[in-house]
Amino acid sequence: MNPFRPSILRAFALALATSCAAVLPVAAETINIGIGTQDTTTNTVTTGVVIKELKLLDKYLPKDGKYAGATYNIEWQNFTSGPPVTNGMMADKLQFGGMGDYPLVVNGYTFQSNPQSKSQLVAVAAYNIYGSGNGVVVHKDSPYYELSDLKGKVLSVPFGSAAHGMILKAMQDKNWPADYFKLVSQSPEVGSTNLQEKKIDAHADFVPFAELLPFRGFARKIFDGVETNAPTWHGVVVRTDFAEKYPEVVVGYIKAVIEANDWVRKNPKEAAEKIAKWTGIDKEVVYIFLGPGGIMTMDPTIKPQLVEDAAQDAAVLQKLGRMKEFDVKAWVNDTYVRQAYKELGLDYEAQLKSLANYEIAGDDSFCKVKISEPRKAGEIWVEGEGIKPYSSAACTLGALAELNAAGKKINMTYLFDTARGIKLFATDAFYAVSTKDGKTEIQPFMLKADAEAAAAKGGGKVLPFTDALKAASGARG
């Protein structure tokens, strides 16, 4: 039995590649760096468009030692899903690629047959450990409220995407046959248009479309990836031939990712506004994913839970006959991200163990209390005044009623799902409203069934947003 763990061997290989490369000058060489991104996939922006627009890669690319005199030719290529990124990497037109969990696994598996190079997972972009991010939406006027309502109906999804994987796993979990839905492959753009025109019954998609389409006023979410009890995440893969030749470039890229994450966290409102301009995704939608308590946690460390999820993704695909044997652990290479953390003076092991996101904090100016439970809190984005935090759903809606009465323009109100802790658009939630000891209790939920269960338990009733807002008017706690 080999006494050396794979991570130790990889660390040794990285150190050896770095030391050997230091002896072999590449001065005057032009180093081509092709990076495949998905700009409209919000939880990948800090591995792509943010780095590009803030010129962070230029900041961290090595320029001394063996790289003295080298020229970098950086080419960013934007795609709407992961499979075309894999095609570009296989053709050696791209060296880096960002994509979702299922496409990442397919990328690694596809490269197994490539005689020139393999691919390796070297960093994570963002994740939701519980699976939120992917989702299924129906038209707002649809009579369907649960995934089971779609039996025999036309459900479109981008085939090969993380959302496709979510649907496949949900079907396996429920022991539904392959023909339970009439599944058709449609890109986010085509699926969105067809749903709006009622040409399909439902559309499943990845970040940000399950939130974007309801935000734009014509869709309603009926299923969230959190119901599969499996993480959803995006990450970065690199061709091994490039990484082994230029390990410092890979480390520099990951340093840029770390700074991009910090930039978003330091001023999430400004970041949401700028990302909206760069990608065309509405700022309010960007914020629900990347703002405090957002649906996605930005973190490049490769967590064991995500590696295990990748193995489960492979198992789902193998069960469907879409993939043969694939060694996920051999595909994962954390030596570059570890090196980036080391060079920046950061504690990789501590971050690896943490699942914490940054959260809503501060004082509730309406109910006059300090925010103590961030996942019961809320926020109101007031045009021209910023984003204001509140301590509870009742206080948030009470403050909203007051702001509306004052004629303020509201960009968006955010709450959290009572059962699952997922950040929600308040306008799209279902509310279990009850009165206890003369105090109005308001519990927001993403799913109607969850709200109905809570209302039945608490002796209340389920209300839509407009009625919940009326019930909260004047509430202070």
C-alpha cells in the first residue's frame, strides 16, 4: 500500500514543477490563457467577469523569475452553459473553464479519453451546501404548484447542465420512470421565452434563472434544488498540461478569485450594481445570490462535501448509462488553491472546515432592535437610500408598508424561507400568518405546501404577499 496520500504527492509534484520551471526560463515566450466563463450564471462571476473587469488576473500573474519577459495573451470566452466550455478545453482553445457540478464531472470524465491532457478541479466558485440555486419554474398563471403536478407535462431544461442533473436526481429519489415528464432540451434563453409564451409547462434551470424569471414577472418557482438534499456548486477546471507547465499562473488565477470574492463581500450593493451592468442580470437578482445571507456562498476551497457530491453526480450519470467509471478523488487537485492561500497568508484548513456565509447585521430602524438572528431577518432595497436591514419578517413588512405610504421607491424586499433558510423575494413568498397573544406572527415560505403546513400547525392561514403586507402594517416585533 502506498504510504503517501494523493494530496502529499500532488504537493510534491507542484513544488517540483515550480522548482524545475524556475531553472527553465520562458522569457520572451507568449503564454496563451483561454478562460471559458458563464457570465450570466451568477455564482461563477467571481471566477470570470469580475476578475476580467477589475483586471485582477493581471495583478496576480507571475512576472519575475522564469516569467521575466514573458507576455500573456488572455482570452475570455463567455458561454451560457458548461458543455461548450468543455468542448473548448478539449480543443485546447481554453485552458481554464468554469461550470456547474454535473458539467464539471462530465468534463473530468470526457478528458479521460484525451491523450494530450486531462483536466483537474482546482477551485470552487460558489456553492449552496443544501442544494438551492437550481430550480423549476412554471408560468405565474399555471395551476401547478409541485413537481409531481408536472407528470406527463413538457418540462424543458438545458441538457447536460447542473439543473438537468437536479431533475435526474429528483426523479431517481422519487423512483419516477424516465418518461414521467416530457423532457426537452432548451437553453435558458429559449426555455425562458417558451415559458413566457406558455409553449411549455415548466422550465428547469441553473443559477440565476429560477429567481430571475419570477423577478421579471412571468414565472413562479415550484421546486428548488434544496429538495434533492444534495449540494449545488460551480467550480474551475484546468487542463493538466497547462497547469503542470505554468503552476504559478494557476495559483495567480486563484488569488484573483479570492480577491474577487472579497470585493463582493465588502460592498455587496455596489458589486450587484456593477455585475448587473457587466452581465445583464438584474442587480436585485445578483444580490439575492451574492449579498449577505445570499443563496450562494463564495469560497474557493474544495470541501469534502462537494467532492462527495461530485461522486454522487457521477453515480447518477452511471446509473443512467451516461458515464462509465470515473475516479472523482483523483480528478480533484487542491494543491494550487492551497498554495494561493499560503502565499496570501490565509488559513486554508480553517476555511475548508467552515460553511459560514457572511450574514445580515446591524440595527432594525423600524422595530428598534439589534438583528440577532440573521436567517429570520429581512432587507429592503430603497432606491436612492441603499439596502436597509430588519430583524424579522413582520418588522420587514411593517417597515415596507411605512415606506410605501411615504412614497418611497422600492427596488426589492428580501426575506428568508422559514423552514429552509433560503433567501427569498418577499413578493414571491407564501406566508403563514397567525395571531398569538395579540401579536401577529408572519412566516415566509418558498413553497405553498410548506406554508400550508405551518399555517395548519399554528392555527393561521396562508396569505399572498399583498395580504401579508396588510397584516404586517404597523407591526413592530
